[in-house]
Amino acid sequence: MRRRDFLSHSAALAALPLAGAPAFAGWFPGAGTHRADAVRVNGARLNGWLTAFDRIGRTPGGINRVAYSAADLEGRAFTLGLFRESGFSPRLDAAGNIFARVEGTDPSLKPILIGSHVDSVTDGGNFDGPLGSFAAIEVARTLRERGVRLRHPLDVVVWQNEEGGTIGSKIFIGAMTDADWDKVARSGKTVREGVGIVGGNFAEIASAVRRKGDIACYLELHIEQGGLLEKAGRQIGIVQGIVGLRWLEVTITGFANHAGATPMDQRQDAMLAAAKFTVAVNDAVRGEPGRQVATVGRLTVTPNTTNVIPAQVVLTVDLRDLEHATIDRFTGAFERLAREIGAATRTSFQFKRLVESEPALAHPALMDAIQSSADALGLSHQRMPSGAGHDAQEVARIAPMGMIFVPSVGGISHSPKEFTRAEDVAHGADVLLNAVIAVDRA
């Protein structure tokens, strides 16, 4: 979805009954103060699930529940067991996503959707994904145990293969391309094969697709995967949106020559140009206020020999921001810097766009509901962007989206050292629970 289309979509959403901060004020009187009657999950139970789950896919290098692997299947079986233990009847859609529903009192209303994923990166941690998935099950279970009836149906979802490119949620919104189906997961299986491995049905894949208007909204709880909350001493992050990204491949061409016999002023050194460009990218992004980030992450040098001046360097730039216009502006700035560096080093630069994703903005009313919930629970909070991708960015293309962050100790994620404290796990689930109630009643 292009930026102008997204803004148009957001404007249309703002006209829906969901929108508007005043809708939530009545459900949390005395916002900003702790309310003893705010609803809470069973935090000990939720943390117990996470502790038990930690053994699945555990290796000396970290958690390895990569999509379509034996450990992934074991993790999904564990998750299905939690649904059943909690009194729900889970089902698989044709994509292999796991769903369970709590019926609402008004059959005319569209479902509220909550959830996350349980697959991992290679040598990852135990909280990225499972926290949001298990918290969603716990929220549904708490509502049932407390006798709280929602007007809307509540659907809990566990997406398949989030870490391989938000595959389950991308199928859900009908955004898969032919190339996506042929992507190979870390397990060595293609997505096309993986659908069947996790219990889906590729022949019926169209039945898994949902369109705009099919769901009321989507809420996802996740660890922050950064250190902003911990640094600020805040308990809850209210996600403003998920940044868009652009991956650029930059090919720098010079001239290979003898490292000892070529005078310094006669060289066309592609590596020197790459080094200057890397520093220039960093300086440009740091040189103005904002939350934009850029990373030169990979360099391939030719001929990559000790005694030969490099003839070519191919490098990548990962550029991210919450505003598409900012990404465009910095892309233009990098191209100008490349021309200047190329002239100074007698090298040439060519740019190629590899990957691009649009920013996904959280719905203002859902941000307000999350904030009101945190206030009612007496939890400190701040609004912030997400620098990492999530299934929420896909669902945002067809429905209002909101995300809740809780602190990652040390700002660490995608690592065996990834950790979120038990009290923060419970706090995040409490906010998710109360936000669901607020959205349902608005």
C-alpha cells in the first residue's frame, strides 16, 4: 500500500465508531490513577506457560523453533494444548494459522483479533512471539473465568512463520506473491511446503484470506526488542506504528591494481569509496532530529585479496522510518552523497532497491484505549514507534491495528539472552485484557 493510500485508509478508519479518545474515557474514570477494580489476568499461570515453553527448541546456541522444523511443530502442539486446557476448541485455517473464538453477545459485530506467533529465529529467545500468543490465550481464558461477556466475538490467533517474513498474516490479508511461496525457511522447507507441514491446505488457501471490514481491529502484545522503555523506566510502550523499510544494494565500481606499485593519488579504490559512503550514511541519519535509522550491514569485496586494490564493493543499506517521505528523502540524500564520493575517489555508484515495506500506523483510538488501560492499572507508559516488523503491520492493511510493548531487559532480542521480567509479562497481558474490554464497549 503506497503512503497516500495508507493515509486515505487511516482517514477512513477515523470515521468509524471505533475512533475517538472520548469513547474510552467512560470506561476508565480517573484516568492516570490506579483502579483497584481493573481486570487482571493470572500472571503466574501465564509466566508458567512461558517457562515450560522455554525447553522446546532449546539448544546450546539458543531457541531454535524455526518455521516448519520439528521444534516448530512441537511448539505448535504445546500451544494447541494450552488452548484446549483453557477450554477452547482451536482450529487451523488453510494457511496453518491457529484460531480460537470466544463468542460475543451481538452476532452482527465483527471479531476483535488478538495474538502473535511462536516460531523463532535461529539461536533466538523465548519471549519474541510466545509472550503475545500465550497472553492472548490468557486474556480469553480470564474473560471466561471472570464471566465477562464481550459484545464482539474475540478471536485468538497464532500466526505461522512470522520470522520468515510475516507469512501467516500475509496469507491472511491476501498479500502473498509467487516469490513468497517459494521462499525457503531456515528449516530448508519452502513456504508452499510449509503450509502442509503445519496442518494447512494449500489447495484451499484462498479460504484463509480476509478483506477490509472482516475484522473489527487487531491488538498484539510484544516485547519491545529495544531498550527505550528500560532506559526511560516505563512499564508499557504504546506503539505509534511499525516503521517502513527500504533495503538498498549499492554497487561501487573502481579499478583493480597492484597494492604496492600504484601511487595513492592514482587509485580508484572501491573499498575506500565504500568506507567513506558508510560514514556518510551514518552522519546523514544522525545529523537531523527524528527516529530514522540506517545501517550498512553487508559488504562483498572483489577481488578481496591482500595485495590488490579492490575493484568492486557491493554493500547493503537498511533504511527505516515511520514516515514514507522520510525514507524517500534519505534515499535521495544517499544518492547525492554517492555522487560526491564517486567524483572524489574516481569510482561509480549504482543503486538497486531490494526490499520495501510501507509504514503501518496504529489507529489513534486503539492507542488511546491502550493508554487508558495502562492508566487504569497504574502503569507508566510512553508512545513509541516499532523499529522491528510484526504481523500487526500486515493486518493493519485491512483493519485498525494497535500494539503494546513491554520492556526487554538490556534492550536484547533475537538472542539467547532475550528476557522480559515476570511482572512485565503480567503487566502487558493486563493492559491487553483491559484494552480489549474498552474497545469492545466503545
